[in-house]
Amino acid sequence: MPKLRHYDNLGTARFITFSCFKRHPYLSDRTIIEKLLPQIITIRDDNGVKIYGYVIMPEHVHLVLHPPEGTRLGLLIGQMKARASYAIITPEREILKRSNGQPAIWQRRCYDNNCRKPEIVREKINYCHNNPVVRRLVSSPGDWPWSSYRWYQGDRDVPISIDGFEL
């Protein structure tokens, strides 16, 4: 499988997508989401990455992040997924296994796009907010509890606070 190229030193915001193993809807379970959320926040707190937007869908996650110059964001996402897996995998939880028998929560890769202009950042944040509506999980973006939409509407009682970006 060819190695995905990541361009880490462009000074731009990044739109990151990572998925659950075999697109299994692990993230339909609130307790699993609650294990993932602190790991996303740790990326900001420990590495100075700004969080501009996010959505947690049943089988994948989108993040709009702005890492400090020189940050290897793919490595940070991998570490975050590993910490989340460690918290999620328990003997009583049914988890799919890879061909080698190891339990798996996430696909091995993450995909990222550099957002070279502010309007692209806005587009990706709005994409996050509208994803649950497009998938018909809710009728309005504000009805989905696992996105940054409500923060941008002025509600500060949200799972992940946002580092602000003018929409």
C-alpha cells in the first residue's frame, strides 16, 4: 500500500478525516465518544494545535486543525488514536479484530487536506456541521451533539471548545 504524503510545513489549517476499522459504527456509543474527546483536546493542550471545527460521526471523525509550524500532524493523530484505543478497548466490549488477531478501533490511516485560504477553512468547518444533516441523522446541525456547530452559535457548553475562527 503506498504511503500517504503529508505536507506538514505549509503553515495552513488542515482538514483531517479518520475512520473506524471497517467503518464499524463504534462512535454511535456515547461512552466510546467520551473516551475519544479528551484525546482530541490533548492534541491542543499538549501540542499547541488550534481546533477550529469538528464532527464525530458514527464511523468517522472530521477535524479542522491548525498545527504550529513543524508539527507532524499525522504522528499526533496516530498517537491520539492509540491513546483512545487504549481507553476504549476493554474485555467486556466487543471489538473487531485485524487479520493478526489484534483488536482494532481505527483504520490505520488518516487523510488530510491543507486549507490554503480562509474560505477553504470555513468550507470545511461548514462541511463538518452539515455532515449529520446530509446523512439524515438529524434535521438541523444544532441537533447533533458531537460537532462544533453550537459553539459557533454562541453555546459554550460543548464537548470541545473551539479556538475560534471567523465564519
